[in-house]
Amino acid sequence: MIILNIVADSTQIRQAAIKMRLLRTGAEFEYTDYLNIKIIYMKKIIFSSVFVLGLAICSCNSSSDNHQDTVDSAKTVNKEVKAVQPDASNFAVAAANGGMMEVILGKVAQDNASSPRVKAFGEMMVKDHTEANNNLKAIATSLNIAIPDSVSDDTKKEIDHMKMKKGKDFDKAYVNMMLDDHKKDIAEFRKCADNCSDSTIKSFATTTLPVLEKHLDSIQAIAGKKP
């Protein structure tokens, strides 16, 4: 097994340590990018290919002028590794990013909301999406798919904007955001459940879809917009 650890921060490469140990089973990489995300994936490839890929990743991220956020970094790794088809890996990356956002905002809702129903909805988001996120992480590891372990730059901006709101202002903004977000998520998960090229990712989408539909029903009821 070959293990490569590459550590960087948002301004410069602080460390670039490579530890290699060769076994017959393949290779494991742990790659931490500018935002200190960890992307872990495994792939059975020969030593020379792994070493070249490790150098390519290090070189690509060694300049602070070419910053990539967590989602972009995961997509870059998946593009190089090609463990599954792009539709499957891109869905996994987007689902991981969205799932983490739901957990973070669910916690914010419990603190910032004034409505007990909105607080309860936030609690449900934390519980359900934490479970879904853990399931997705296990699947991604088994399929050699890189996924981010922190939200993208754009998503972080949305979260920071929501954190500034309190009371009824938060309730209104959060409910509207959850309405739009879950409608979009359901459409993407249904598309994957119907058409994804990878059967394991397809099964994850199929299994998670009813949970998202339950969330949409709940937030529509809170908003008074249930059909």
C-alpha cells in the first residue's frame, strides 16, 4: 500500500510530506487542500501511476493563486482517478456538499429561529442528513470517490448570510430557502435514482429520496404552502 499525505493551507504550502509503503493491495491517498479538507479514496493501481498522480495533485495545489474550494478539489481528484462515471461522482460530491449544509443550517435554526416548528424542523435536518451523510461517506470510500468534508466557498457564504438573521427574519428566510432547496434536491435525487450509471449511488439516491420528500412536506406545512 502506498500512502501519500499532502497538507496545505489557504495561502501557501506549509508541508508536503509523502510517506510510501508498498503492498500488493493497491493505494490509499489522504489529501488535504487549502481549506484543510480531507479527501480519502482507494484505488488498485501500480506504484508508478500512483506516484505520478500524487505529484500532479501536489503541483496543482502548490500555488495560492490557483485556489480551489472543497467541491472543486474533490471533482479534480475524481477526474484524475475515474473510479466511476462523472455523473455518479458529481452527484456524490454535490450530495455531500448539500447534506453538510443542511446539517449546519439545521443547527443554526435551533439557535436562531423563533418558531418552535422551525426549530423542530432544524432538529430533523440535523438527524436525517447526518445519517445520510454518513451513508454517503461510506459509499464514496467503497467506490473510490472523493467527496469534500466541508462545504464549498459559495455554500459557506450562504450559511454565513443565514447566521446573521435572528427570530422571525431567520424563520422566513430559512423556510423559503428550505422550500427551494428541497425541491431542487428532490429533482436531482430522482434523476439519479432513475438514470445514474453506478448502481450503488443509484441505490443511495433511491433510498434517500423519500426522506427528502418528507422534509419538503414538512416545510410546506410550516410555510402554509402544502398542496
